[in-house]
Amino acid sequence: MVMSADTSEAACTECGAGEDVERAAHSWAEAMTSLAAAAPGGHWRLGEGGAVLAVTGAPVAALNGVLNVAARPDAAGIAELAALAARELTTVPWSIQIRGEPTTGIVEVAGHYGMTVRSQQPFMLRPFTGNEPTPPRGASVKVRRATGSDHKVLSAALAAGFAVPQHVFTEVASPTVMAAAGMTAYLAEAEGTAVATGTAAVFQDCVGLFNISTLPPFRGRGYARVMTERILREGRAMGARAAYLHTTEAGRRLYESLGFRTVGQWTTFSAP
């Protein structure tokens, strides 16, 4: 069961990790605005109460819309930017994303725009303590940083890993995004074939892990673990003091084995 944000974050504060949780949450918001700024069709805008409108132009609701990472998100600030999003985003889906459980006011704002689908994702944190993960034995794969010239290979690998059309990743795997400060895309290759993907976003002394996927024919061989470990090592080398990610229940066990712990949850509202 996923702990509520209030309960889990209070526990983290007691164990000394509360500051890391706050830093990681704001690191994620900065990663989203940086992604929006770098995407060819993207832009972002800051609203009241810490609300942000971040638009990448990708045909994915979670990559466009209003987000607020405050521990107690402000409904008024979200409503202001949601009205702007409704006017501007007529060709791509969008969403409202908040930290923790929504207030009645936020639920009403989402409902006003037909966002009746509510989903939640665990938010996981791994402080760097000096005990780094050991690479698994037997996983023969080369992980390298992807460059702008790899954008077609990367978007194809991401599409295969997430079972979606390739155009879904055209914006977020573009050369401009891959060259953006703080953002690093990775490809894992076995015998010259792309087998796994990953992206690191280093902001505010935290490294965020995104787009960890393994192509279907190569699953079950430890490639996602190797990719995650590479990002953890490089994130720490770039000055991060903690790592964070959003995951599904299916991926939770892997990340727990690498030292991540659930410290809260994100709620996303989208249209059916």
C-alpha cells in the first residue's frame, strides 16, 4: 500500500530526510520546466502559490499542464493556470499534477475541465550515504550517454520500451532536450542493439530518474538495474545528494532493492 504524503513525509522528517524530500520535489518541478523550455514546441509559466504551467508539446497528458509541488498545493493558483492551459492547449492532452492528496478545491478545478480520471504514483527517494549499489554479475551491456545524433534511435527505443508510437517521444527526445543543461539521456546496448533507456535530470542537488525502460525482447536480464545504477553513480558524481523517481507498483521492488524508499505520492488528474 502506498503511504499518504503526510504520513510518509512526516516519517522521513523524523529520520532526517525531510529536507531531501522537499529538495527532490522542487527538483522535479525544475526538471519539468527545463524540459518544457528545451522542447521544440514547449514553454512554461510560473503562477501563484507555486503553481507552474509546463508544456512540452508531446501528445502525453502528463507532459503538459499544471503542476504544484508544495506540500499543501493552492487551488487558486492551480485554477488560474488551468484556465490558461484550457485556452492554449487545444491540440495536445494536458493534466493537473499535485503532491499528495488533493483538496476539495483542486478536485473541483479538475472536474471543471473534465479531468475525472485520477491516478497516483509513489514518489521514491534514495539519499546518497556512501554505500553505493554493486553492479550485478552477468549483465553484459554497455551504457552510454546519448547525443543529439541519437535522437531517432532513442525515440524508437523509448517507444518500444513503453509500447507507444514513436512520435510520442519526438519532443522529449529531441536534440535540444538532450543538450539541455542538467539533462542527460542514456542508451544501454548489447551487441550494438539498443536494449534499455534512461534519463537523468540533475537540479537542486538531486538527480531525478526518468524513462527507465527495457525493450520487450530483452526484459528479465537486469538491464534496467544496470541503467539505474549508472544514473545513480553519475548523478552523485555531478554533485547530487539524493536521487528520486516516480514509479509504478511493478517497478517498486527493483528500486527498493537499490535503496529507494517511498516518501509520498503524486496525484494526477486527466481527462478520460
